[in-house]
Amino acid sequence: MIITALSNWTPRPGTLVEWHPSRAASDAALAAPVHSAPPSFLQEDHLVAAAAASARGDVHHAYTGVATEIDGALDRDALSRAIAAYVLRHEGLRCWFEVNGTHVVRHLASNAVAEFEPSDAGSFDTDEQLQSYVRARFSAEATAFEWPGFVVGAVDRSDGFTLYYGADHAFTDGGSQALVISELADLYALEIGEDAPVPAAAGSHLEYATAERALAATYGPDAPEIAAWRSIFRNNDGKMPRFPLTLGLEEGERGPVRIVERHLLDADATAALDRACKAAGARISSGVFAAVGIADFELAGRTDYFGITVLSTRHVGDYAQSQGWFVNFAPVAFTVGDADAFSEVAVRAHAGFEASKKIAAVPVHAVLGALAADGTLGSELAVSPNMLSYIDFRWFPGVGRPADTRGEHFTGEGRTSNASMWINRDADHLYLCAQVPDNPVAAESVERYHSHLQSILESVARDGDYAIRVAEVVGG
């Protein structure tokens, strides 16, 4: 599995096939009653924002997608049954939502919606035609305000087929997308009588959302986790983290997204980086943050690293193979400027990252509410932070099987004011994917930054350490 831009997805030509609910399934979904389970906090934010965007007439980009290649002739009926089995496994996928202002209402359909039918949708001659077609499907159909909030399709050829899936972000996160394509492939293999693992039981995202609200209510404004957030923000002038170099935008401005990818280290060099981090008393995840902190210092004079990271919350219940949004956000902070080498910063980054995991015990919305109430955060509540995420894809259930090995994960490409990075490891390499503003200034800044970050990581992998150099002019 690799995270990439949809524009890099280039399956061989064939017949386009779409799956849609049967008329009976569509009728059952439309009649779905209101369910008492609230949306999760992230779902609620997303749904309110998506409803406002729809009211403005904006194109829907708030989806994520994934695709893979399956060997052998496509059995359409078998894939129809696999899709039905997939929907029955994940209660959250039988939901759709209504939004009135900031009030979100959930509808939950019965198992009767698990009936899908294939239909031909023509063919394509160029990669651009296919990508345009799939983007249009995702934008029109992968929406949380009608059912289903996901899209399934295939490119059918005599010797195999491309399977693709996209969902509104309300129903999925990066981990879910890494899980879904292997799960669908396994369910399909079981339907055609091939040997495949039976997917493990999956907990309900509705139960997760309900428990999340109850958990948030247990944290008062003086809870240690909230106090840690407060201290970090006050040490950073009450500001959300920003990319350290100019992105060619005015404060508060957002620009169209361009996906930037970069190979950082091959498998052997990544293993060497891992060993260097352990020798320093850290892990590779902390080492990634250390390298980013050093890049921030050397290129922009930032003596203290402050970032926001994404952490999985699947461990709080039986959610290891569930579909939904199972993440929380937490700050990572540590000092860089008085250190001489990567090994020294790695220890600090490790402590900062471990503290972040503890802080992440409290849902971020409880934190932001407390910090808004005491004035720690004001207008910054409306600012999207520059994010840094690290994922090791080697530990996902489908790893080593063809569907995962051939898998590609792509995301919607809307607008951004950041240059957030997703740094990922798999069996082949360490690489990054970033969503950056599509303008020449941002392109130059991001290339400069990513190139320098790569040189730091290469040096650590090659030499076991890296000597920190004098910082350049701030904002340079």
C-alpha cells in the first residue's frame, strides 16, 4: 500500500463497471429512522463544514479513495456479494446524516440495504479520462448526506480487474482505507472459493462515537492532559503550528491543493535509520520528528519544535479492523536549538512523542473547548494546523498479500493553507506525501524543505548521526 496522488493512478484500460444499491436497498436507506448515536467529534466537524460547502456550491473533495489489482476474470455476482458482506460488517457504513446549522442527525438503515448490483459504464482511452471519471463519481456519490456514502467500481479485463473504492471522509480515515481494499479482496476471494483469511470481527463506529462523548465529559479544564496542551500553546504564543517557510499565501488564505510525493530512503537505509534511532534511545517515529525539528531549525531558525500529530484511537475498543474515523490529535513539542546532533534531539523528540500519546487520551474537542473558554486560543480555533503524521504500513493485516502490495491510497484534493506531511514506512522504503498550495512560491519552499529533510535522514542512515548546523535567517 502506498499513499499517492490520484493523478498517478494508471490502471490498464478495460470496461468500467459500477456497483449501486438495488432499488429495494435504496428505498430501505431512504426510510432509515433517526438513530440516537451522535456523530463522533471529527464527524460532526466534517459534516457541518461539508454541509456549508455544499450550500455554497463548492465541489465536494472531502473523500478518500483506494485501488488495487486483482488477478483472474471478474465475477460480478461474487463481488456484489462481497460488497454486501462488507456493508454488513460495518454498522457505520449503513448511516447517512442530515445537518441543520450545527445540529447533526444520524440515520441508520437496516441490513436490508446490503444488496448491490453491477452495471457497465463504458470504457476509457487515457489515464486522464479514467481519473476524471473516478473523481466525478467520488464527488457526486461519496457524500454523507445520502446513502451510500461510498463508491465501488472496477476496470474489467479478461485477465484480471482493477478494484477501486472511495468514501466520504465522515466514514473513513487513513487506517480504514489501508484496511478496506484488502478486506474487499478477501471477501471476494472467499465468494469465489479461493483461500483467504476471514476478516476479524469489527467494532461499531457508532459505539465508538457514543463512548467518545462520554469520555470527553470526564475531563475538566484542569485535567493534566488539558494542562499540557495549555502549556504548549502558551509557549508558542497561542498559535497553531505553521509550515516554517513561506507558501505564497496571505494569512488565512487557502489555495488549491497539489499532492507532492518524495522517496526518502530505501529499505536498507530505513533499517539503518531505525538502528540509529534505537542507539540514541528513541524509535524511528521519534526520529522522524527529530529530523523535522532539525529542518525547521536549520531552515527557519525555529529553536523549539511544535507540531500537531495524528494518533490512532483504535486501541480503545474492538476497532482494529473497523471502518470509521478512529483518530485523535495531540501536540508534539521539544527543544532543538541548543543541541549539537540528531542523536541528542532524537531523545528529546522521543520524550515529546511519548508525552503526546498520553495527552491524546482526552478527545481533542474537549481540549479545544477548555482552551477557548480560558482564552488560551481565540481566533486560532479556526486555523487548520500544519500536521505531521508517521505510519508504519508493515503492521496492517493485509500486508504481504497481493491486494495490499498493489494498493494505492489517494485523497481528495481541495484547498489548503498548509504543507502537512504524511511520512510512511513500508517494506520497500520510507517516503512522504504532502498536500501543498499549488503556486510557484509554495513549490519552491516545499522542494527546498523536503530536500533538506531527506539529506538529514540520509546522513543519519549513512553515518549514524547528523551534526546540526547554524540556523539560517528566520523564514528563509
